[in-house]
Amino acid sequence: MAAWTPCVGCSCPNHNVPGQIPLRGLESLLTESPLLKLLSQTNNVPLPGEVNVVRTVIAKASQFISQLRREQSVIRQEQKVIREQLARLYELLKLQDDVCQQVETFIAEKRSILSCVRRVPMEILHEIFLASVEFPPHQAWRPSEDLNNWVIQHPTTPLDSIGLVSKGWRAAVLSCDKIWSYIHIEDTNLYMEESPSVRRLVRHIERSTSYPLTVSIYQPFSFDIVSCPDRLLSLLASFSNRIKDLYLFVSTDVLKNLNVLQSSLQSLHSCIMIFSDGTEPPIYGEEIQYKIEFCRDAPNLQKVDLWEVGPLPYSGHIVLPWNHIKEFKCTGLTFWVNTHEILRILQEAQDLEECILHCQVLDDTIINFDYRVVACPKLRSFRLIGDNRRWSTGVRTLLDNMEAPALTHLDIAFEELLANRDNTHLMPLILKFVERSRCKLTYLRIANMMVSREDTSYILQAFHPLEELYLSNVGPDALTNVHLHQLAFDSQDGVVPCALPMLHTLHLEGELSFSATDFVEMAAWRRTHHYLPLRRLDLFVKEDEDADITLRHEKLLHSTRSALSVYERGGLSFNVAHVSSGQYEDTLMRMLRAPGGPESP
């Protein structure tokens, strides 16, 4: 039998869809005559004529069933054919879907030929490629009981891989000399003779043409004495006059080897030195066996960043051209720094504008040299961060013997979380230093030392240009309700201006004793009545050991947040929160613990 297919608009038999139950004659077949009903209701033996009638009815019903069985057989055959056709249709649909996807991919590939990306100007590609440069590589300090050293994470995308994308990209990356000016020497031990690393470095230098170079040199930690390979030294010497920024994560021996570059670093602008081996430096009074002086004759050196160099020597093993250095940072996570040597540096570094000293100990051992009060005429930013136990004496010596009339940013902080009650003398020394310098501070940060209410009163009265004030863990009496009233207004009629009229940022952290109501009133007044409104307000209250007190404080902080939220639309940015001891320590230690990166490429 032929498979059934729909047909539209004609009178062919296919319009009669098979499988419909033929009801013709069914009703008359099932309708019983009075004779049959009577016979069905009695047990009498039917007469011969009645027997014929019954047999006729049975025969017609049997014929009807036979007809239905024949049609069922036809339907089952047609059903099988239709199922086979559906299966073939499903396969055809799947095949067509696959073909459509293949064609769509083909179209996308062809459309990419017309894509505007292929026509991006070379200059735009240069900017995109420069944004992909990771420089300097990420570095992390890894402290341990037996070993303190730096771990460097190198870039994962070498520049050579960019050129493999297309001819256009290769031409773009090769024509961008600036992108080749960032040079990673990831392991000094690999640059032996004509190794692949040497050939790659030579090719890299050639592609940078004459662009000023930014160079990062890293040497993995080793307990063995490993000097800089001669081949690498000769390569460095060949382009050292083009080095603008130098980042050194190497051992003392490698730094000594770099002395051969002393007279050729004519373009050097900034230098970061990290002693990766923890070598003990020379001790004061002992004869110096070596000097690190490759920067001695760098006429354009303005920024120096020293990490783990040991006791900072003025005339010792590190020789620098202090007379034209503008930014100086010294970080000693494991070594100490001598206060008098710092004074010697400040005495000579007359162009110094920024100074950061981050060390465990400021040693106060006197070294014979003649100085009075050291004047730092251009020093704008001064930051002291150190250990709470053996640091305060050195800070006192330092501040008592210097003045900085151009100072605008002052940051003095102890590293320990809990302030020592014995360091209450430091804040008056800081204020005397500022008074003696006759400077106009715009930024002041004090952390982890006791500040009295008298100290705060002096700040409010004398530091009129102050714009940012940060007080962290300075004791509960540092800021009182009286001070909050002074920050709002000094007289009831408002004739006398408020204290610190230029203040736009106030950061308070630790144990606080003033009322939340006065705090909100101060903020509200400076937002609505002052010509220079507050822009940033932080209040971090340390949790109390008493749970009831902490809960009471939390309710006050919640009401404070609600009251300050009114001024958020007007531009006030605020943060009011409880902090646990662990969170508080993390907040307090949010200081720079690794060398700062260079300017973005």
C-alpha cells in the first residue's frame, strides 16, 4: 500500500484519511428488533425462523468486525510508514541545522574580513598593546623564620605572542618602540653566553630603537653566592645610557657587579633597589669592604627607593647623588635605620620633596658629624612608619633636629595595634616640629600614639590650612564634644569662624568618647552652613569586650548612619561602622608594604 500523503485541492482518494472507524450500519446493527429482545428475555427454545434471524444478525456483526480488522491492519502499516518518514524528517532537520551552523560560521569568517578591527589605525593598536603591558611584575614579600625574600610573578603574555595574531598586529607591535622599552630580565642566571634569553634580549633592545628604557632585573633567591653573568653585564652596558627607570630585585653581589655601569646611567630618573638575599650590611665603625655606587654619577636621578638595605649609610656601602634627589623612600622590614644618618641625608638632599621612612627601628646611636637644625627647604611630604618599641626615641631625635618650611603632608604612625602609654610625649614633639617649621599642613595622619585633648585643641587652633585629618587609635580623649563644637562654630552668633575651615576629610578610628549627637550636628553644620563642606567622613569604632556596650554602640552607629544619609545626595561620602580587633588591625596596617609601581605605560 502506498504511503499516505496529504493532497490539497483535488478529489483523489488520499483525501479520505484511513484509520477512521466506519460507523455506517453500526447503529442499525446494534439496534435489537422486538423479536430479539423477546428471545433475550426468555428461556424458550427459538423457532426455526427465529434461529435464522439470530444467525443473520450474528453474521452481519462478524462481517463488521472483519472489516474493522482489515482496516486496522492497513492503519498499522501506514503508521509504520509515517514513523519511518518522521524519523527521516528528524534526521533531515538535524542535518540542516548542522549545515546552517557551518554556513553561519563561514559567513562570520568572511564578515571578519570586512570588520573595522582590521582597519583600526596603527596608533590605536599601539595604545591597546601598551595597556596590556604588565610592568613592573607583581612582587610579594614572603616572610618566614629562616628566610625573608621577594617573590616575583612574571607577566604571562610575552610581546612576541601579539605578533602571531596577524600580519597587521605584527607590523603594529614591531613599529611601537615604546612597548619594547619595558624590559623584564626575569632570571639573571639564564643570561649565560649566547643562550636563548640573551638572543631574546638583544632582539628586544633592537625593537625599542632609541626609546628611553624601563628595566626590571630579578634574581631568584639562593643561599649560594651568584654574581651577575658577564654576558648580561655587557648587554646592560650597551644600552645603560637609555635606562630611565631601574627596578632591581637582586642580591648584594649582583648590585656590586652593576658598579661597571657607574658612568653610563646618564638618563636614569628613578631606581628601586631590593636586597633579595638579606645580606648583613657593614657595621658602623668597621671598614667597608665594598660599595654599591652604580648610581653615583647619574645626573638625572630624582627618585630612590631602598628596601632591606640594612643600616642606611651616608658614607657607607650605598653611594647616591643626594644633592639632586627629590623622592626618597627607605623601607627596612628586617633591618634598622640610623636617625643621624637620615639627618645627614636630609642635610645634603636640599632638593628633596618627598621622604618616606618605614622601618622597624630608628636607631639613635650618635655618629660624629657637625650639624645644627637641618633645614629641608623643599620637603613637602614626610612619612614615618615604624615599630612601637624602639622607634619613638629615634623619631624624637629626628624631629628635634630638622625643620621643613614647605611641608604640607605629614604622616607619623606606629605599626603596633595598641598604643604605648609611654609615647604621650611624641605628639607635643610633632606639634613643636610643625611650629618650628612654620609650614602650612594640608594633610595630617597620626596613628597608634596617644594624643591628648590639649594636642587636639592646638591642632584646631593653629592648623588653619588643614584639609585632611586622620586620627587612628590615638586614645579616647583625643577628640571630645568640645572639639566637635569648635569644628562646627566658635561662637553662638557665628561671628567667629569654625576651626579648620578648609577641612574636607575627617577620618576617626579607635576608641571614641564623644557623643553621636554632637558628631552628627558637626557634620550637618559643615555640610549646610560652611562654604567648604565636608566631602569625606569616616568613623570606625573598635568593638568593646563587653557585649552590652558593643550592642549599645551599634545602635548609636545605626542612628548616626541614618542621620548622615540625608547628606549623601548632596555629595557627602561617609562610612560609619564597628570593627573587630582583627578588622581594625587590617585597617590600620593598610600601608604600602611593597614597592610602588612606575607610571602606567
